[in-house]
Amino acid sequence: MSFTISGNIVNIFSREIYQGEIFVADGKIVSIKKKKCHSRNFILPGFIDAHIHVESSMMPPAEFARVAVSHGTVATVSDPHEIANVLGVKGIKYMLAEGRKVNFKFYFGVPSCVPATNFETAGAEITAGNIETLFQQGELSYLAEFMNWPGVIQKDPECLAKIAVAKKFGFPVDGHAPGLKGLQAKKYIQGGISTDHECFTLEEALDKLKYGMKIIIRDGSAARNFSALAPLIDSHPHKLMFCSDDKHPDDFLEGHINKLVARSVSMGKNLFDVLRIASWNPAQHYKINTGFLRQGDPADFIITEDLRDFNVLQTYINGELVAERGKCFIPPQKPEIQNNFKCRKTKPRDFKIKAKPGKINVISALDEQLVTRCLEMEPFILNGEVCSDTKRDILKLTVLNRYKPSPPSVAFIKNFGLKRGAIASSVAHDCHNIIATGADDDSISRACNLIIREKGGISLINGKKEIILGLPIGGIMSPKPAKEIAKKYQELSQAAKKLGSKLKAPYMTLSFMALLVIPELKLSDKGLFDGRTFRFKNVFVG
């Protein structure tokens, strides 16, 4: 198959824009000629998401790709960490197999920390031996985010063994160390860590850049760090990449990396620097075989109507038109269903906490952030039990082991704002146990039981009203079309806000309240956890 396409060609290497004609044959760019043409459109390299968990879209890889190409994304650096926590090596192979079904450039890595810590229950474990075997099979090309930064700094043998395997194959190692600075950051980077997508202040990012690390600027559904880190585009354009990390279905339908590019340009950032950050930099760092409008390159490029809004008119991958004006030409695929769900239904009494003297430790959730704060507050006691206090916005939070029958762990959280009912999810980073919060024990129990019935999902209880989006693939993904998933997710999100939540993305925020490696205070199926000291903490102070 061959064709010619003409327009304003954006050359990110010579840093110029000129009218020209591109001749494509057999999926490659055969020639590029400067030539006057009538088209006012712009031809530029396709975008790359430098760090994303495909599973967080609640779509399997093929359906994810069908949405991504409509936004001009041609490749992703994808960490299958979520499914690996559920199914282990089998889950990683599942993502590879599903990704092969479509014309899209998934670059999957091997998750480094499964489970992320020893303070929670996952469905599987990935060892250094597993990592070596997976790399030998030739489809995985980097070691994904190394969350156990204390292990790297303290030279834990298993941590060092995993990093050594990646170095043996010449693969980069991704980082994950929010707030880490100074000598600790230096030791972490010297341990072999090459990137971090968790920086939430400019000071932190500059500190890590100083020691040789590359910074991935994140703007996802829950964590949005672009505003804080945007000045780096002027000062360190060669050391940056863009990523989503976690993108929930409704946000994903609205846009992807194209939105970050448009936002950067609207702030007056240099166009060519921004486009390199969105394409060339991740391709170089991860050795991604994508094209950049050069003779002999794969014919991967996009066409936009301007260089302001970056509304994508067409997306080409390997010379194939895969999307045009929001319509995807990648055929829908029927995904295989795999899962790991073995818990029993709950009862309201499972969530009761007997009162004790003194204050309680309360997780303070922050909107659009993964970090939390630890508050010491007076409990609301009723009939000798500590209960949710909707007047002060202190709600019960619970995590239930979904891999084997176990009693739930229960603590308290502030800033979810629910005045009644409950919300729950089996998308709970990183182990994907069931997490729920609510105004009363009965609603919490019912929300959990809806998820148990479906073997995965996100749910809501409002009196007699029950809503559930089933996620039978690993308890974290749906086999349904993207628009259907997004519509149900949006319904749940709006319903949560009608219960009183003021959070921008209540379910996304909820999903990170079990992420122990992000400070300060989180909850696992084993108990309340202090991410600063890496130790459990009692619900009651003292």
C-alpha cells in the first residue's frame, strides 16, 4: 500500500515548519519533499504517553488503543503493574496478548514491585527470577516504577537483584519516590533509577534533575502535577516527558497527551520543545520504534488543523489510517476474561469499631493529589462504637482482602464529603482489594457486596438505589465498549457527588487511599499504614 500526503510539515529536528509532500509505502516514509500545497493542515509526529497503567482506563489494551489513536497517541510506555498484582506473570502475558491484537505501539515493562510492599495482600508476586525470564522472552523493554525506594537506598538484596537484571539487559529502570529529596534522592538515583513521575513540587523535581534523573510530568485523573512542573519545560526540555499515569474512562474520552501539548503551547512554551517532550524524548529513553517524519522511518504521524488546540484530524500508525476526526478504524476486539476473586460477602457488623479513650488517626484526602495528611481528631461515639460523622466529614474507610476470606480493616477518612450512602471499588492501588467509604455500616457492606457479586467493579449505594459498573477482567477492567464504560463511570461519579462529595474524581481518589507507598497515611487490608515510616499505625492515637 502506498500513498502521498501533503501539508505543513513540522520538523522537530531542524525546528522548522514547511510545506511539503510525504510519500509512504509499505508502512514506511519513502521520501519527503518541500513543495507548495493547498492544505493548511499540519503534519507532526504522533504522541507518546511516557508512563501509563492501561488498566486504569478500565479498558483492556485493544479498546484502550481505539480511544488513544483518536487523540493522536501512537505509542504508550505501559506498566502492567495493576494486572500483575492480581494475576502475576499470567497477567503480564495477558496484556501482551491483548495488545498484539491491534495496530498500536504498546511498550510494556516488567512491574518491579509486586506486591508494592509486604504490608498488604496481593494476588501474586513478581520475583527477580520472574523478571529475568520475562526479559528473555523479548517483548518487555524496561523495569517499571520502583516503588520500594527505602529498599533501594538500604540496598535490600531482592531490590538490587531486580535492578541488576534490568542493567544486564540494558533496560532503563523507572522510579517512584514522591517527595524524596537531598541525599536520599541521590542514593536512590545512583541505585540505577532513571525517571520519576511522582514529583509534585518544582523544588523536588529540580533536586532530582540535579542528580541526573529525568522527570515525567504527570497529568492524570487524580494526580495533576503539570501546573507545578511546567517551568521545567523552559529550563530542562531535554530531560522531560509527559504522562497520564492513571486515566479514568470519562477523562480519557476527552483527551490524552494532546491536551498537555495544547496546554503547554497556550502558556507560551516553545512549540518544538513541547513536541519533543511529547514524542522524541520518551522514544529515545525507552528505545521505542516510532517514526518522526524522516525518510526510512515508520509512517507514524498525525494531522492537526492547527498548532494551538491540537485537535487531531487523522492518526497514522505504520502507514495505516487508524483514526479520523474522532472515528477509529481499529476493529473492536473481544477480550479474554481472566480474574482472581475469592472473598465472601460482608455483613454490617464486620465494620464496627469499639470505642477507646482518646483521639483517632484520620486520613485527610487531598483533591487531585495522591498524597494524604494524617490528622488527630476526636471520634464520634455512639452506643460504645466509633461511627462515621457526616457533620464533620469523618467517614469510615475499609479495605477488604479479595483474594481470600478475611475480616476487613477499618479506619477513618476526611474530605470525601458523603452525607449518606457509600461508594466502593475493586480498583484500589496497588493490590486491588476492595476499598469503600460511607456514612453507615449497612451502606458500606452493601457497596462491597455488589462488587463481590460481580467479581470486580465500582459501586454506589444511596438508600435503596444501587449502581454497579462490573469489571470482570481482573476485577479492574470491563469487556464493554469504551463509551459504555465511560457513561456508567460518569453516572457513578455524578451520583457520588450527589451524595455530597466535593472531589473532582471521587472514585479515582478512593482508588489511591490504599496506595501505601505514597505518604502520609493510607489503609491496606492489614491495617492503617504510615508511608513516611513504612510502619503500621493504630487507629487510636497513643
